Amino acid sequence: MVKRRETDWSHRLPEEVVCLRCLRPTPAADLDRLLWCPECVESARSRATRIGWWSGGGLAVLLALYIWFGIQPDPGHIPQLWAATLAVAFYLGGRIARELSFGIMRLRNRPAVEATPSGVTPGSSSPTEE
């Protein structure tokens, strides 16, 4: 019988690791694969959701303007289908924008650049001594 090697990456980390986004010490079991704590993932997801819905709404408005002024459909010809087209554009545009913005947030990891580690005062590079 062949022994199975531990393939879970979290077993190779110490018990407590610093979240790369907020720089708070967090148990390694709670971090995701990019070493973000659940609170940071949730806040990034909610921000990406807001960005996505606003982008989907903007896309739907632009498409509505194009349909109204560019295509100029006859109001008697199935307006429910034009409304369905706008609803699909709103939904799909929002979903795509949400996933793209979340991916970009994860890739850039900007709050980690602005965060201050615990024990370090702003403007100094070494931990404060008490």
C-alpha cells in the first residue's frame, strides 16, 4: 500500500498566519489559498457585487438608448422582448463585471499596501516597543 502525501497547503503553514489584505493574525485553517481571511473575502465580494450591479445597470441603460434611438423599434411589436433583452443585459453585464472586479481586486491586493501591521505605528518601520 502506498502512503498518501499531505496535499493540503494549509498543513505547511504555521498555526497563525497574517492575512495579506488586512494584516491581522488569523488561524491558517481560516485563510483561503491567497491568504485572505473570511472577512476580507466577504468585503471584497460585497464591493465587487456593488460594482457589478452598477455596471450591469449602466450597460442596460446604454443598450436601451441604442434600441430607442438607433434601432427605433415600432412600439406595437412585442415590447416585452425588448424589455427581456434589457433584463438579460443587466443580469449578464452585472455578473461579468462582478467577477472581473473581484478578480482584479484579488490580483492587485491593494488594501495590503495601505494596511498597517499590528504593533507598528504609522510612519515607522519597526514594531513599537513598550
